[in-house]
Amino acid sequence: IFKSFPTIPSVNISEDSNGYKVALAAPGLKREDFKIDIEGNRITISSEREESDEKEEAKYTRREYNYTSFSRSFTLPEDVNRDKIEAKYADGVLNLSLPRKEEVKRAVINKQIEVK
């Protein structure tokens, strides 16, 4: 009996003055298993992978198939520089760096206003 459990990778999103970081937990995949698309103000991270295992024994052949897929979409903030987005996969975690546009970075600099 085969049971299929849908798996949606966990995601952590953080923000600092330089931009946003997305960390997606996806152990067991390879770098080439990921597809990252930007359409309008939406970024989609997806993966599809199919594996099969075939074993021949004396009187029968046993085949097992494993199909894994997921898709996660997020709305991009207006201040993200889409041309500078980077993705790296290491130790089972896909890390995306979404830097802010330079003009927004300058505007984010803290400033204290003197009261007159």
C-alpha cells in the first residue's frame, strides 16, 4: 500500500536594511530540481522530481515510483531590485537574496530630526 503525503517546504522570510532573505527547507533535492520564476510582482519557487526503482527477482519484477512536487508563490515588495535576485542551494536549504533598490536603501538610512 502506497500512501502519498503532500509536502510543502517550510519557509522563513527575514528583512534587513539591505533587503529580504528567503530560506526554503527542501532536503534531498538538487540545485537543478528547482525552478524560480518571476511574473509581474510574484515570485514562484517550484520543483518536480520523479524517481523510479526497478528490481528483478527470480519470479517477478518490482517497480516503485516516487513523484515529488511543490510550488510556493510570494508577492514581491515594490522595493526589491528584481535584476539582482540571487538563489543558492546548500545543505538542504534554498536561500534567496532579494536586495532592495539602491534608491530605497538610501531612503532607509536612519536620520534624526532636530527639534527647533
